[in-house]
Amino acid sequence: MQSEYIIEMLNIRKEFPGIVANDNITLQLRRGEIHALLGENGAGKSTLMSVLFGLYQPEAGQIKKNGEVVKINNPNDATALNIGMVHQHFKLVDVFTVLDNIILGAEDTKLGFLQKKQARQKVQALSEKYKLHVDLDAKVEDITVGMQQRTEILKMLYRDNEILIFDEPTAVLTPQEIDELMEIMRGFAKEGKSILFITHKLNEIMAVADRCTVLRKGKYVGTVDIKDTDKQSLSNMMVGRPVQLQVQKEEAKPADVILDVKGLTVASKTSKKNAVNDVTFQVRAGEIVCIAGIDGNGQSELVYGLTGLEKASAGTVTLCGKDISHASVKKRSQTGLSHIPEDRHKHGLVLDDTLENNIVLQSFEDPRFQKMGFIKRDAVREYAEKIIGQYDVRSGQGPITISRSMSGGNQQKAIIGREIDRENPLLIAVQPTRGLDVGAIEYIHSQLVAQRDSGKAVLLVSLELDEVMNVSDRILVMYEGEIVGELDPKTTTVQELGLYMAGAKRM
């Protein structure tokens, strides 16, 4: 008789130095269901899925497929069992094309020659069927994060997988892309594919999942049917306390202009058009200005132009009255700019260094942390411990944890703590709550508001409509490299915002 469950993970235990990531966890996936796995950052969700995908070996417990015990020693074993995974931090080769990434490791060959034509036809058929449109000949380094994710999903489908694991799949997507992904997931489930979906976004679980299993600090809390629950009770199960889902803040009191941007233009790496075209705006002390828009409309390049990661081809950037248009990244940082970057791995952390070194990355020349060129180790450690405690950065070995080994959400909290604590007049926060759970989001939002209230200027770049509407005092909408509207969150609607974002409306 066929088992009711296609996959069962029974009493799984997985340990890392200083931490039990999975403490006796049981998870059962029915065939054809969308099963959400919910938990705070560092609750052990990704670890559990990495055990299923063969990236880690558990210390105890067993995995069954269709009622039979299976041994998954590596991802190739998982692929042979038709298990596929889209990782939170994509596993793509930047310099390869989209097509090469999709077929990598599963190439069709004939007499040792790559059969690319057949592969291309198969990928095109999949992309039509599931509406996953990507440019197969573009290099991965040149496409948006949303497109990279589609590439990962196509990679999984190309291998004919029937059990699909999505690890935080919406962390990097726009609202429209999220809706499309939900549709795609429903389509997979209708076809009888079984989906495990790691997330901590409650409205997505309510919209798409059949059942939800909650983990907290590495332990199993329970499994609930979505039709019998609501967002508030799920967030209580996940955090272990009631959470404020609304941002609490007073009226803004804007003062002097801190950031003054005039005619900023940044060339595009992928097309002849400018990525940022003649953009002019100001951010004042005591306000949060949010740049909203669909991913890939020049927000990233705008931030690169402001922070010095890319050279602007025209225009001026003035910070606290000083022209920093041609200053280096370091000079801008010293003039008074803090930056929470969009890509925490590429621009936020030195992954193979310790947490404490990452926390003083920009300030180790400060007299607090060095004397005559020698780093004061004790001062660095003490400061790192302060930030770790204040921002609840969960790490197996405290300040000496290697940054790469931490969960994505905890890496993010470390960067946010470091940047906010530098007390600069301007904070540029790009997707600051990306990949964070409701408890951490609540804290970060309150920190952004506190920065504003202490007289700092905050430039927030966000793809989360809730965040845009809730946190900002003014909204600037970017579309195709230009600012097409300035909206007041108190008087506008999400629908109107969506029209500006899609380019259907402009001021």
C-alpha cells in the first residue's frame, strides 16, 4: 500500500560547533501538497532542508521516501530521488549563461558532444509552460535577482524533480514576481508535485500553503492546517510572544537637507540605455524617504552611484554640504554615510572572516579600536559583543563565529547593527529586512524610526510594499531608471503605488 507521505523526516538531529541546529525534528510531506516551514532566523529551517537535499548528514534520525528508508549522502543522491532545491543564496555560476547554468551537471551528450539544441528546446518548453521567461543567452551576472531565481527554478524542473524545496524563495522578489511565483507553485501542486516552502512571510503562507510546520530555536513547535489558523497565531508560535505587525511612529519633522542628488546618471552594464537617468531628489534630517519600484528599474545602480560602488557618468551627490560625487567608497563612508547593502555576501561581509572583524570592518582605524596601527583586540571583542547582544545576532561561537556559517538573517542583523551604530548623518538601507522574520523586522523597523527621530536622514530602498507604506514618510517611485512619482504614504493606496511602479502612471 502506498504511503500517505511522499517524504518523512523522522527525529532528525543536526549539530554544529556550539549549536544544535535541529533537535529531534519530524516533518511529513503529503504528495501534492504545499507544506510551509516557518521559523525565525536561525530556527533550523535551512539546515533541515539541507539535510534532506544531502548537503549535511544528520547525527540521528532517518528519512523515508514513499514509506521506504533512504540514505541521502549528497545532492546527487537527492537528485536521483527526484528531490530538487532552490537555495536562499543561489548556486549559480556568474560568468555562464542562463542556459549553461540550467543544464550544468545534467548535460545531454552524444559521443561526448554537448546536445545544446535539444536542451534549449526542453528549457524553452518549460519556460513557456510555467511562464518562467528568462533570456537564455544572458550571463547570470547581468540579470536581476528575480531572473536568477527563475533560472534556479528552471534548473530544478529541467531535472524532472517531483519534490521541490524552495528556501526563502520570495526574499528577493517584487510583489508582482511573488504573485507569479505563488501561481507557479499552485500549478506544480496541481500536477502532483510536492512542495516544501521555507519562509517567514506569514501572508504568503496564508495565501499558498496547505499545512505549516513551525520550528523555534531548533525545536519542533507543531504542524497546523492553514485553514484553521491566522497570521497572529502563526507569529506567536514562531516567536513565542505576541508581535506588533504594524509600525509605531510619530509624525516626521524634516529639518536640514543631508543628501542632495542632482541629475545623477549611471550607465547600464547590460544595455545602451542608462540604468539611472537624470535623477534628482533630496533627503532631509528627520525623515525616511523610500525608493520603491519593481526590481531592476535602476534602484541598485542608484545606490551604487550614491555609495561610490560605481562611477556616475553625470550629476552631483552632496552629503552634509560636501560634494562627494567623485569620492572613494571609504571617503564617502567617512563623510557620514552608512550603507546596508542589497547583497550581503558581495558587499556586506567578508564571509570567511570572524563576526567581530566584520562588525568593525569600517571603523577599525578609529582610536577606540587601534593604537599606533595595532588593533586593540579586547576593545573589538567587547564592541562586537555589544552589537551581537543588542541586535540578537545568533551565532554558534559568538564574536569568533565565521560569518559564512551563520544563517542569512543573522548575517543581515550583524550588518544592520554595524551600520546603524556608526551614528552617521545618512543611513542608506537597501532591503534591510530581506530574509528576516517578523520579530526581527519589528525590531529593525523600530530602529529605522529611532534613527529618523534622532535627526538622521534615512534613505530606504525596498521591494516590500507593506514596508514601503508602513515605514516611509515620503515615497519616490523609480521606473526604468527615472523617478516617476512622489507619493505620501498617508494618502496613497497600494494599488496607486503599483500603477506607478508598473509605469502605467507618472507625475
